[in-house]
Amino acid sequence: RDAAAEPEATAPDASPSDALARRLEEAPASCMEELLDEGDAFIQEFRLGVPGLLDRVCSPEAVRILVEHVTQEPNPDVPLDQARRRSHTAAELLASCNITGQIQADEES
């Protein structure tokens, strides 16, 4: 009987999409690493089209950060599993941005 009640007690009030949307509003652009740490959940939310996420991830600044995570050696201070998750997530997001044609041109470059 307790096991049946447990999911109700631990169920969040907001959906993962709502939580991610709040984080995007609250977080500075420099927190892309924190978002990459979400891994597959972040990729899924991106593909579902969470409001603001497409613009944030496909902006020139974010694309530069994603490319760095895919092409450069990870920071030695970051645990290897976390660095791999970031690299994988960045590659998936770049592919998704490119497929949807959402990568924004950097007019200032």
C-alpha cells in the first residue's frame, strides 16, 4: 500500500519542460555547461520544442560553446563521464539545430 502512495508523494507539480523553461529564464548564457550536464533529458526537451530553448541553443554564442565541447579536449577538472556527456549532448544539439535550420547567423563576425 505504501508503494502505491509513493509516486503521488514524489510527483513534481511542474513538468520537466516547465522546470527547464524556468532554468532558461533564470540562468545566464554562461550556464550552457549546466544544461549539457542534463544529457538525454535536455536533448529530448530540445527536440520537443520547449519555448525559448531553440533560440537559446541555436544562438551564435551557444553554438560556439557546443562546437568547443565537441572539438576540444575537455577541461581536466571535469570528471571524464561528465565531459563525455557534455560532448555527446553538444553533438546531438548541433545536429538538431542544423537539421531544423535553426542555427542563427552571427552578423557581427
